[in-house]
Amino acid sequence: MKKNPRFIKSVIDSAAKNDTVMPWARGARRAAFIAKRNASAVVRKTA
């Protein structure tokens, strides 16, 4: 299969522009989710 540098460059550029945030991504959103989950687990244990 012949390599197409223009295609490869466009794929790399598209990947660099991707800013979709996944639920499992590291950061403040994930930390908040884990804290909320742990807080509800403590409430369930005491109830």
C-alpha cells in the first residue's frame, strides 16, 4: 500500500484538534465524580 503523506498529515491535524472530553479523563471533572460517588457510599453505609 502506497503511503499518502497528505492523508497522514490531515489525520494528525484532526487528532490534534480533537477536544472531546471523555468521562474517564483525568482532571477536575473526574475528581468531582469520584468524590460524589464516595460520599454517597458513606451515606449508604451509615443508613
